[in-house]
Amino acid sequence: MRLVRCIGLSLAIGLWFGCDSIGSKTAAPAPGPAEPAAAAASPAQPPTRLVYPADPVVYSRGAAIQANTPYSTGGLITSYRVNPALPAGLALDPATGVITGTPEAVAATASYEVTGSNSAGSTSVSLSLTVNDQAPAAKPVVTLAPFLTEATTGLAASTKDLGKDMTYAWTLRGGSITAGQGTPAITFTAGDAGTLTASVAVGNTGGSLTGSAEATVVRAPDSTMTLSQAAAVRGTGRASVPEQAGVTYLWTSLPGTASATITSGQGTREITFTAGANPGTVQIQVRVQNQAGHYATTTGTVKVQTGY
């Protein structure tokens, strides 16, 4: 039969002893080390500097912007606000301060105060921001006739209408603008023979591009005719106009009481014609047309006589 010893209390050392099956005493586990006191929370530090890497910044209406992400020193910023409100289409993330979006309207240069805060304080930065129109994507194309007649009024040059927010500044070399400055189309008067250049700068607050076109200004056609005043029956006669560059000549015989046939020179400045068998009168007409499409016409009368 196994002996079991009872637990005893040693008043001298203040320890409890347990009884084991063979009579030996074992010590109770000693208390563990005391839990350390919770460290006192460090006070939050206020932010001391707030910076946007893109400042000042210019954006284009209708074009998504690159995110403008701020950085700061001092304590961690936990919230952001801006005053006044950013232009329509742009937004400030209140948690991160990042500015994103697509500007919806033109906005003049202005300062926007962004404030970053935490529980200990705040810091601010003044951000300069502008929203311009989008500049034209390509040079304007000017529509202009390739040939013009000197001193002609009411001529036109034009370019595509890109909308009410665009400006149109025309310049003309070799002529004078008479109407339409500041619009997509002008009217003008051509100057002397030579080269005329029409240019237009199309732009807005985002920038401008210039396009131009050239025209050759030619002389007015001259149909002043030198004509045989009389010709014999079945006889020959001559008609001519001044020599001119770049024109066409069209000759016509207009029968009257007599007739005539153009026998040579059609398409040139001088012709020969043969009168018919009957006496009377016949008309010779010439039309002279230049490269601009302007023409002049003269008609002369020839007497066809017998015995001439």
C-alpha cells in the first residue's frame, strides 16, 4: 500500500508543497515575470511642408491630366481639402491629396490653397493652375483660287470653321482685305500681277497654328482688235489682238449680209479669213480668256466689196 503525504505549509519560507506518490516534495511553479506597463503613445507630429511636383500647372480642356501627387514632411497627413473648388472636371482626393480628372471648361490662372491635416496640425500650399483650350491639332488649310485677275474685287479665301472659341487672324500679301477679318472667310481685292499669299493663324488660349496658300495674279485679258476694214469678194482679210501670256483666243465669224471663213490662226492672237461670194458686211469676234477665267470680247465689222 502506497503512502501519500499531505500537503504542508511551510510558514518559514511561504511555499506550498505537493504530496507525491513516494513521499517526495515538489515545488509549485513560481510566478512569471510581471507584464511590462503599456508604453505611452507618442504624440502625433504636425505636417510641416506640403508640395505638389507640378506647380504651376497648365492643363488643356477636354484632355485627361496626369495625376498630381503631393508629398510632405513632418507628421503623416490624414486628410486634404482645397479652397476654392478646383475647375470643373478636376477633383482632389481628400485622403491622398492627389489631383486627377479631365478639365471641362477654360479657367484663367488662379491660386488654389490645398491644406493637409492630421490630429496635431496642418500645413498648406498655394497651387497655381490654368486650364486652356486645346490648340488646333493641325495647320489650317486655306482655300484660294490658283489664279486671280489683277484689281479684281470680291475675291475670297477661307479655312475650316473650328468653332466659336477659335480666333482667325488673316494676313494678305499682294492684295487688300475688304471684309471678314477675324472669321474663317475673308473677301479681298487682288493687287498687281504677281504672287498673292493669303495666311491665317487659327488659335485659342492653348496656342495657334498658321496655314497659307498662294495664287498667281495675272493681267486682265485684252481683246482690243486690229481688223481689216474691208475685203474683196472671195478676198482675204486679217484680224489680231495684242500678244498676252497664258491666255486663250477664240475667233468666230458672225454672218451678216455677207459671210467669211476663218482659214488660219484659230487659237492664236492673229487670224486670216476669206470673204464669201456676196458683198455686204460680216462680223469677226474674238474672245480672250486668262488663266483666272476672266475674259474680254470684241466684235469688229468687215465690209465685203466687189472690185476691192
